[in-house]
Amino acid sequence: MVIQGTFQFRATPPLGRWSQAPAIASDWSYGCCPLDASAKSFGPFANLVETWQQRQPDGGGLPPRRAFEINDFEAWLGRVFIAKIERDPIDIRFTLWGTTLADWWGVDYTGETLGKQSESPESWATERRYFEAMTKAPFIGIAGGLLTQHKRDHIKVIGLDLPLSDGDGTLTRVLSAHLRIDIDDSFSSIAPDCQVTPFD
């Protein structure tokens, strides 16, 4: 069910109806999933999560960026971004922005920071807190909403954010894959068995 351009997540423990207001800058909502969540529960993202989990080091932790090759994302080409985490202050800088994403957003964010090409680049505090939280206690992230800040409010997307390291276990990058969905769809409608805790 869509409520004012946001979507609802199923959370564990059950949180009931998620009435969280969307992030101000982008009308998006965010959620967190455990790193060891069942890959099958991620619906259309299942193959990507499975690949990511297979590349985790023995004993868990974050897989290094070098553990992946372009062929690992063949089904997602054009719909992927890779972003480097910047600190002091926290931000993300996109090192890769897929061609399909550029078409959906109407801009190419390669080399840019979060929200820089939006209508209000200064108001992305929720998004930065989400990525900062991921650096402190890594999780598989779910993010989605309308592309209102890019004058594309007829387009709704859902992204899966996967944390990556440089090999030392510290989160340094995020790989994100996206789906364009119908306005009335939600993450819970495409992945009803996924356990997601809302991020606020």
C-alpha cells in the first residue's frame, strides 16, 4: 500500500503500519536488513544478495570490492551505482552511475555527491544519516520512493544497498541496484518475506 508517495516495509519484530514520514529531500523511505538475511527473501534482488553473501569473507563481514567482476552484475547493468563513503563530514560520492539510472533520474551522478544535482542539494540529512549508520553497524539497505527532487515524480524506484570494504572489513563503498516499479507497488509487495526494520 502506498501512502503519500512512500512505501511500507514488513519489519521484524512486527511494527504494524509504518507511518514514518519520508525523507524531506527526496520523498524516500529507508530500511535495514541483517547481513545474513535469507537471500531468497529479497524477491527480485535475491540473486544479487546471494552473490554478495557468497563473497563475504570466512566468518562473515563485508566482502571487498575487488571480490566482484562486472559479469557478477550482468542482469543489473545500467541499474547499478557504486559510491565511495566520504567522512568528516559524511557523504557519498558516486564513482559509477548506471546509464539506466541516468535515464530515470535525468542526470548522471558519476563523480558527484549525494543530491548535488537535485532541486535542494543542501537538504539530504536523512540520506546522509542512513549511510553514516551503515558505516557504524553495516546492514543491507532498502531505499525507495519517487524521483520528485529530480522533477521525475512519475517515476518510482526501489534500491538495494550492499556495503563493501577495501578488504580490511571497514565499510568504504556501497553497491546499489535499482528497479523501477509501479507507483502503487512497494518493497513489501515485491519481496513480502523480507525482514526489514525501518530507518528513521
